[in-house]
Amino acid sequence: FENSSERFLQDNNVNDNGDEYDFSSYSCNELFTETSSDLMEQRCAFARTCNQGSGIFAPIVFCRTNVMSTTNWCLVLSPFLTMWLVLLFRMLGSTAEDFFSPSLEMFALKLGLPPRFAGVSLLALGNGAADVSATISAITNDPQNGYHISLGALTGSGMFIGCVVAGGGLLSA
């Protein structure tokens, strides 16, 4: 069976003149710079086909402008998306509380670590495990250029932590 959303994307990328719009080679960040505000069908096609055809999250904002303007769509969808984000963070917090914290406590007891030291060391180890596995995967999958990806990821995350997190901590202190 063909995916109905893919079929919808393929059928509606033709304007009134029969010209087909294909913006799959563009990044979705260029939506407003590469399209004209007068041609809403072009903007709709861009929203559906940018980023190698994957499109943006909610192309309805740019495609159903005959019902509401783009600004009004954003105002209507914002409370629902905010509630969804709050729900996801609540679920993440309860999952960490129910599964991660007891495991961390059990490891601390088995290793004979005080709770504060376990939180600092084991939590950091669990947080960095994804970076280590991504680095190993990058190097093993592409021995020639994998180290470029791994060094970029590691230095980028280090700079983010050093600048943004430490700066935020300093500003809030």
C-alpha cells in the first residue's frame, strides 16, 4: 500500500498552470527567502517538498491559507503544540524517576558510592554514553572520514556545554 501522505505530497505539487514545483534540494529554513508571498501554492509546495522531500512538520500552515492566514494558523496551533511539549517532558520526567533513578541508586549501592557522588559520576557516564557510541560508530562505519564527524560532534557538544550551560548557570547564580 502506498502511504497516503506521500500520495498527497505528490499529487498537490502542481500549480494552476501545470508547472510542477520541486524544492527537494532546498533546506526548509529557506522557505521565506526562496518563495514569493504572492504565490501561496509555491510556498505550499516548498513546505511539502523541502529537505529532500520530507517537508516541514505542519505544511497545513502554508497550504490552507484560504481558511486562515499563516499567522492565525500558528496562533491556533501554538497552545496545542505547547501542551504536547509539556506532556512529553512530563512523560520523560516520570520515566526517568521510575526507571533511571532506581537503577542509578542500585549501581551506587553495589559500588559503595555515596548518593551525591553517584549522581555526579554515574549520571555523567550515562549522559556521555550516547556520544561515545556515536563516535565509535562514525569511526568504524567510515574509517577515512569518520573521525571528522566524531571530532566535530565531540567538540561541538563540549563548546555548547562550556558556553551555554555554564553561562546559564553563571547568569542564574
